[in-house]
Amino acid sequence: MTNIEQGQLSTREYILQLLKTRGALSTKDLTEELGITVMAVRRHIQSLERDNLIASKTIRQSMGRPTAVYTLTGQAEGFFPRKYHTLTLELLNELEDHFGEKAVDQLFDGRKDKMLKKYDQSMQGKDISDRVSKLAEIQNENGYMVEWEKVNDDEYLLKEHNCPIEQVASKYQHACQCELQLFKSLLGDADVSRTECLAKGGQRCTYSIKKKKEKKQ
């Protein structure tokens, strides 16, 4: 039995757990482990293959016919715990202990500058609406689960429902300041303010984006 008991998991999740801990398994292996019918196992396998969570390959045996076995895909790895934020916080704490808080701030500033350099070209020639749309696309690619809406011709809201660095940002608020500065730079002719923040206990990160009014001559 794996560290997580079968009773705590759905059959689908348990199959993924087995493939993670045991490696490649055949339909026969899974049937014996799960204690359900071959037909039921095949239904789960078809579902997992359709969702691109497992893949099959054929192995030759010394005797008998070749056998199909199943393994996890790269996409399935997202189902398993990864405490990257813990390691990141530990490393940032070490950096702060040795070189001070300013060194950590400089690290976030450098990341912001690299992201600006990476994405700034894709913003060129776009009006404010297209820039907001492009920014949402960029943030979605980076895992922020973004949606945006047009309030009126001069105002937009951008909402991030997830923050991949929330645990880090909760301790190092400069990370949030850098995101705000990045948005201001990428959006160009706009006033940008953060009205809600996940790292400060908010339900989401919400940005108000208002087109700057043209100055009268």
C-alpha cells in the first residue's frame, strides 16, 4: 500500500498514485491492485488517456505476447505535491541573512526588468484595450488565472485569481510592488492601481487600469 491509503482517493487518483510510486503498470496489474473488474479499469484508463494524464507503451516479454503498460505523462505531475515555494523562501531567507533585505529587493527588480524586456515588444503599436488583453494572456501563460473586463471606454479591471508566488509575496512585499511596476510599464499610457491583493489576504489580485486623460494644450 502507498503512503496515501486507497480509501482517501478516488479510483482515478489512486491509479495515478500507483503509477507514480510503482512505475509502469499493465491493466492486469491495476486490476489486481484495485480489486475491481477489468472493464472498470479500462474505463478509467480510457478516461485518463483522453485527459492526457497517462500514456501507453508496449513491452516485449520473454514469453507470451507483448504487453501494454501505462505510465504518467508530464501533465500528470501537476497532481503531486511540489513545495517549490518552501525552497524558494529558504533561499531568499539565506540571501537576506547574508546580504540584507536590499539584496532580495534587487533580485525581484532584476526579474521584473527581464520580464519587461521579454514582453515589451509584444505591446508595441497596441491601444489600451489590446494591451490589457495581451497582459491577461501573458499572465495566464504564467499561471495567474486571469480575467479582465472593460468598465467603460477609459477603464478596465484585471483580476488574477491565482498567484504562483503567493507564499513568497506574503513575506516579501516587494514582489507585489514589482508586479505593479511591470504592469505600469507594459500598459504604457495608463494609470494602474492594485485594489485587492492575494498576498495580503484578498480573494484575488485586482488591478484598476484607467487610460490617462490627454493634457489640454
